Amino acid sequence: MSDEKWQTAITDIGPGEIRVRGYDIAEMMGELSFAQAVFLILRGELPDKKQSRMMEAILVSSIDHGASPPSALGARTVMSGGNSLNAAVAGGVLVIGDTHGGAIEQSARILQEWAKKDGSVEKLASDLVTDLRISKKRIPGFGHRLHDTDPRTVKLFEIAASLAFSGRHTELAKAIERELEKTGGRRLPINVDGAIAAVTSDMGFDWRLGKGFFIISRVPGLIAHAYEEMTAQKPMRNLGNTNYEYTGPAQRRIKA
């Protein structure tokens, strides 16, 4: 066994002691909210009052969105198969990817990359939308299958403005929304993922934490769905669309 040590700056443990980023966890339990503790473990420092309030709003905003999203269906399907709560929640988390829950990361990456460029947000939004149309790509964080205006976006931006977290990234996101409507002929509103991407970028978070915000926020909802499936539904029920049409080979035999 090698004596060579690897390093971590997150948590130090010893007999009778646990310190997260240097802070005693017992003290944290009495003094910090969950959102404050999340900020601390991700950023390494305690949040101020404004950062705490913004983090609370972000984590609440994506706690659940009904039983139809893939992660909720994933958790319920695993539970319906006769598995444990932890397996069902893990199944739901594993469904989270680039097309479900990943838009925060992708949108934040684009916003952070483009916000660094010189020029007004209007010019940057125009150039960005043009580039995306030429490459035939969608911009993540805009448009929603259900909401013409995402109420979570409205509230997040309202809170962000009151706390002075409406910076260049948020202004760029709003300019992109206007540009998409102007050039595309229809409104693609900033959804909650795009709003979180903009606000967390203005808060100084690395875009690579994007999926992390969604996972932290959504896990309580997945637990609730898995528990409801366990306690209120019959096992192995139909949770998917079974109205399929077979398009494979016609009947055939191995030997003629």
C-alpha cells in the first residue's frame, strides 16, 4: 500500500470531528440553512445574505416539475420494478443528461463564453443567434414544452434583480430571448434552466456545476415520486407508452 497521499480541500475528518471547508459540521447544523451549506461546499466560503437568498431560490425552483419528466418516470419505473428507494432515486438521477437537466450547464457555458467578448449584449446576441442558425443548433435554456412564460424564470429574475445579481450574463440571456423572437418569428422564452444558468454565472459559478444545481434541487422531488410509487401504486404497472408499431423483419426461421 502506497504512503503517498492525495489531497482534498473539501472536508477533513478525525475522531469526533468533521470539518467542511474548515467549519465544524455541528456548528453548521445550528447556524446554516441547507442552501448556505451547499454554497459553502461548492464555493469554499460562506455566502453572504444576498448569496444565501439567491441560492435558496435556485434550489427551490427545480425541486419538481410533475410526474412526466424523464427523471421522475425513471425513478418511478425503477421503484415499480421492485427495487429499493436508493436504487429508484439513483435511476432517476441517471436519467438526467444533456436533454433533461443538462440545459443549465450548456446554457451557462455559452453565456460565460460570449459574455467575455467585447460589445453590447444586443450585438453579441445577434451574432450568437446567427451562428446557431448557420450551424442548425438550438440554444439551450430557451423555450418550454408547457410554459409560454416560465413562472420560475420570472421569479428568479425578480429575486436576482433585488439582490444585484442581474449582471452581464442575465442581460445577455434576455437579449438572446429578444433576438430569437425578432429573427425567428416566435417567442422562445427563457426557461428555468436558462434563468439558473444566467444567475449562477452572474454569481461567479463555473458552468461545469450546471448539472449539479439541477441534481441537488431535483433529488427531493425524485424521493417523493419514488416513495409515492412505493406506497400508492401497484408494482410493475404500465408507466410508458405501449402503443407501439413493430418495424423489424417479417417472421423468419433459423432453418428453412
